[in-house]
Amino acid sequence: MTGKYSSSASRETGVEYEPSATEPVQVVLSVKCKAETAVKVDVAGGQIAEQVTPGGLTVGGETIDFTFIVPPGSKWQVPGSSGVESIKSVYLTV
């Protein structure tokens, strides 16, 4: 994969983000949990990922990392969750 990494950025739950209007973008997401929760990501209005620990829900203090591709012109978001403490993301244009 080729491209250029952006700097890490803090994100909020329930807010849509559009990383690129002209090319696909790989998003590397790191979500820190403050309570038991499943971490979900919606891209272009459809859920594409749900991350939990092998034994069940992610517990407080854990950080879940996962990667997904956002098509050109599409927005993504982490739906609002009371179990999410912080979200950081890094973009790689592909």
C-alpha cells in the first residue's frame, strides 16, 4: 500500500468524518474504553466493524485498535457510546 500518513487526530463519537472526497482512505482507529462496551464503526451509513474482547464486551481501560477502508466521498463515524473514553485515528491514503 502506498500513500501518506496524516498525523494522529482525536475524534468524537456521533460525528461524521469525511477523510477524502477523491480517493479511498485507510483509517487506523484506536478507541479507549471507559466502561463495558462494543466498539462499532459506521461507514456511509452502514455498520462495517464491531470489536469486542475475545471473552465478551470490552471493559474499562482497554484500548481497541482496528483498521478499515473508507471509499471516496464517504463519511464514517463511531456511533455515540457512553463506554467510549477517547478515539484517535490515523489516515493513510491508498
